[in-house]
Amino acid sequence: ETGVTQSPTHLIKTRGQQVTLRCSSQSGHNTVSWYQQALGQGPQFIFQYYREEENGRGNFPPRFSGLQFPNYSSELNVNALELDDSALYLCASSDGKAIGNEKLFFGSGTQLSVL
Amino acid sequence: GDSVTQMEGPVTLSEEAFLTINCTYTATGYPSLFWYVQYPGEGLQLLLKATKADDKGSNKGFEATYRKETTSFHLEKGSVQVSDSAVYFCALSDNFGNEKLTFGTGTRLTIIP
């Protein structure tokens, strides 16, 4: 049990729609990162938020956006969904004091299918 | 940019066999190196880590040594168990002010009783 919960666990959308995925971090975790894990691949870094501001972004287009809230929850929003957006989306949180990511906790993910 | 290359799977072994999963990396600077494990239906869990050259990470009988000269971080275990069946990911962090992890593609390990 990592204390990081994601919702929903599964989601089906159609191409062109918009989706919001949610993550609830442990109390005190002021850093949250989102990853996309396509089938048979390793997770790819989307972006990170620290104290409600974006603090690093991977190679993803602007239609991937995020929000972080003071209550240790966060959202990943994806606009204009494409078929290739089908993947497992992982949220990871930490207290921002990690050295070598040893205190990075992952949720179980949201499986998004785009039809 | 940074990258991680893992040996392709799947890997199937008998219980008590010796395990090696190869991992090499490309990075600028001095990255930290990790092995994560993903059990079915669960999130990623940190298995072990090493933050500088020649460090050895170890946990639950697994070991990996940070080899800067060969840019490698191979995962080993002397005697695997059925409960070790999972997907294993090698990853690195560039330590440049955020906690971005770069992952390999993962290796699915199945242990047969």
C-alpha cells in the first residue's frame, strides 16, 4: 500500500474527447509526477508538479495538462484524445526531499482506452 | 537524451535458478540508477537503487552494482522464487532538480515451481 490512489481504474473514451484522470497523494507529499505507460513499454515521464506549479515536462504535446491542488490531489487532463493515447497512466508522489527518488510512491494507475 | 536499455523478455526460469537481467544506460552527468518491480494489478515499487559509481543496491535477495565504466546496472538474484514473478524495470534519474525517471521497456519474469 503506497498511499497513492488513482481514479478511475479504467476508462473508455472515443477519439477527440477530453479526459480527466485523478490522483490522491499521501498527506505532506508536495510533488506529483505523471507517467504514460503504453502496452509492453516502460513508463514515460509526462510532467511533474511541485507546490502547484509545473516543474519539468517530458516530450508530450500541450494537450496534456495538469493541475495540483493544496489538498494533495492532482489531475491529468488530456484534450483531443488520439488512439495512441491508449495507455496506463501512473501518478507518483513524494515529499520533495527525495535523494535518488527513494521516497517516490506510485499509484496503481488508470487504464485509458481510446476507441 | 537519457536512455535505458534492458534485455528483452520474457524470461522464464525454474524456482531456485540464478537470475540476471541486463541493463545499460546512456546519460549525461552522474545519474542515479534504480530497479522497479511491477506485480500484476499493482503500481511500481522501488526494488533497489544506487546513487554513485560502484555502489551496490540490494533488497529481498536482489542486487545490482552501478558500473560507470560499462554504463551498466545488471539485476541479479542467486535463487529465485515463484513470488518473484513480475515485470522489472531499470530506470535512471538525472538528478537535475526534478524527480523525472527514464525507464527501460521492462522485462517480464516468470518463475516456474
